[in-house]
Amino acid sequence: MLALSRKVNESIMIGNDVKVTILEIKGDQIKIGITAPKSIPVYREEVYIQIKEANKEAASDAVQENLKKLFQ
């Protein structure tokens, strides 16, 4: 993991297309802004984990349905 120090209104670049800017610092909370192309999804980690689990479950259900059809 790369750890960087930034102040309000300072940014970091990820590749050529993703810019992360520190918008506000209040106590133990930091607001960040992310500028990225629409083709790059940006999620909070907890939402990303939920999406991955839902996709895994859906894929598993689809495989089970296809196997049932094969053996009918």
C-alpha cells in the first residue's frame, strides 16, 4: 500500500485518468472527490463487497440451473 500525505485541495493521480482530490478534513473524517471516466466504476469498499457477493451468488444459481437442465 502506498501512503501519501495531502492537504485540502491537493490531489493524486492514478494512471492518466483517475484524479483523487482532498475536499475537506473535519476531525477524523475526510471528504474526497474522485474524477474518473464513466467506464471506470468507483464504489465504496463495503458496496463493492456486496456487489461481488451478489454476483457470485447469481453466478452460482445460474450454474445450478444449467446443470439441472442438462440432467433432465
